Amino acid sequence: MRRVAITGIGVVSPVGSGADAFFTGLLAGRSGIRRIAAPFAERLAVKVAGQIDDFDPARHFSKIRLGALDRFSQFALVAAKQALDHAGLRLTEPERLSTGVYMGTGLGGAYALEDAYAEVFKAGEPRIKPFTVILTMNNAAGGQIGLEHGLQGPNQTFSTACASSAIAIGEAMRAIRHGYAETMLAGGAEALLTLGTIKSWEALRTLALEDPVDPAASCRPFSRDRAGLVLGEGAAVLVLEEMERARARGADILAELAGYGAANDAEHITKPAVRGQARAMTAALADAGVAAADVDYINAHGTATAVGDVIETQAIKQVFGEHARRVAISSTKSMHGHLMGATGAVEFAAAVLALRNRAIPPTAHLRVPDPECDLDYVANSGRSDVNVKTVMSNAFAFGGSNAVLVARAL
């Protein structure tokens, strides 16, 4: 079976832009969660988000180009370019024929969609922007990446809520393994910090209110005083290559993408289930040919919801047995928030960078130990100079979709 190399990573996140800045911020426990800076903020009960304040689209795109790019596509294009540059990949025309794009997103062009609704239903405009369909469609980001770089291999978009981009990466791995592509750009993008979207999440009563002492500490996965998830925005894209091809061109291989497992809970549309999560983790380990005891670090889904963190803890214990108490686990959502359809890619990037840098980012703001979440959640401070050879990243979603990725050092 053909093996898959990870040779490039691009990230646009509330913690930092670019692989190095992103991981440096995570390792330092620096939170990108802050008060929402938007004209509609006063209409919200929830005042915090993982919002990217320093992203200037004009630095990356012409005014004409921006007319066809929603914010989530902008993030995706910047992350894709970073990933290609990070990989040192300069594709020839024949190579572009076998290079594809698999992306994940939960909502697609949320900003353009909300603008269109406002024009039609509130302002009563007889016409809306002519590019509205192009801006809002879920596959806009993947299509724009393919267009930007002339990539003519398979181009698909996955929309399975919070597991979207983890599934995109796993399926991209399979595409290379089975010979459908030689190189893939895979990841996800999300930009949903709009009034309508945040109000919808408020109605579900799953969002954390602003921490009264420190807004940056509003997301506290696995802490007994956790209060719910915090929405975030951003994108991550990884360059995946067939292993021998990557070696032949002298690529700096960051890790091997070794395993992928997916499973559906089939129990509840929103409540997670131990057995579905455990099946996905078990499948990923089997696909990688890795024993549970060989995993050094897990980037947990860890949303900071009361039920979700306990369920994931139980699932890890079920799969890892006694090793569950030895493996380092952290939720980087404590710093960048929950990026919905992009979160799987962003967190897998964090896991690969942990392997690459032999360092483990913390679960920030874990202030009060929870007896039901009693594993090693790398509380508050990152760890450097550690032995990290195999990593796992969990992505679990509304709808019952679970996706798990495993990477290992060469």
C-alpha cells in the first residue's frame, strides 16, 4: 500500500498565522479568544470568540478578486499558499493533473449568505450581489484553491459539521493510497462569526459566556468549571504527497499520515456517544498499524461542554486502557476556540507540529480538576523536549460523525 507524507502546513488562526507562529502561540498557552469586535456585539449574550483581528484581505487579494471570495475562502487560500510554500512545492503542469484538493467546512460562505438575507428580507432590495451563489457555496474554498494553483486532480468538499476537515484529510490520504492522486491539498476553513450564526448557537445554550475575570479564559476544556464552547474562525491546509515522490524530490517530510478512522454514533443528533468515538479511534489505530500504547499525544476534541468532555474521557479510557493514564492529552480549543468545519484540520496541524517540534501544547485555563476528567490533560503549561513519535487527533461532530487521524515520525 502506498504511504502518505505530510510535507507542508498552512494555518490562519486566532492564535497566529503560519505554522511556526501558530505552534509557538499554542505552546506558550497564548489564547486568541477575545471580546467580539463587531458592530452587532451589543446584541449578543455571548461576547467572546476566537476572532482573527489582524487579517487584512487587501494584503492578499485584489479588489476584483475579493468580490468573489467570502471570508472563509480568503482564509483557505492564504492557508493553502502557506502550505505550498512550507512544502517547497513548485508543481509542473503535468504534476497539476494529479494534484487534488479536499476541503471541509460546516457552513461555507456565512458572511455572504447573511448579507444576502439582509438585502432581501430587511432592506427589500430587488436584486442582490451577482456573485452570491459563488460566495456562499460550500465548495467555494476548494474550487478557489484549485483555480488559484491550476490543480486538476479530484476536488471535493466535505460538510459533516465539526468533523468536516478531519474527514477531508483522511479521504485525501485514501486518494493518494489508492492512486487517484499523487499530491493533495487537504484541510478546512470556517468563518461564521456573524450575528445570525452566533444567535443560532446561543439558542442551543452550548456557548460559554465571557469569563468575568479574563475573557481569554472563557473556554476551559476538562476543567470542572467549564461553561461551554467558544466559536472560532480560521483555516488549515496540509500538503500530502505519495511518500516515494516526496522523498525523490528531497522534501522535508514533517510526518507520515498513517491512519484514519471514521464512525457514526447513530444515537443522538447532538449528544456524543462513547461507542462511536471509541470505534473511530480504534479504526484509526488499526489503519495505521499502531498499538494504543505507542501513542504519545492526543489532540482531543475537547469542546469544554459538560457532557462532551466526560464522554471523550470515557472513550479514550475504553480504547487505551491503562495507557490512557500515561498518554499526554490536550485541547487546543482552549486557545483558538471551536472552528467548526475547520477545527479538525487546525487541530491535526497542531498534533503534527507537536510531533515535529517534540513539544506538547497545553490545555489552557484548566483551573479546577474534574474527577470525571482525570487523565493527563497537560494543564496550563506546554511541555518541551519530550518524546513524541506518534500522535492522534480527534474530531467529533453533531450528527454523530466521528473522525480520527494518526500521524507518526519517520
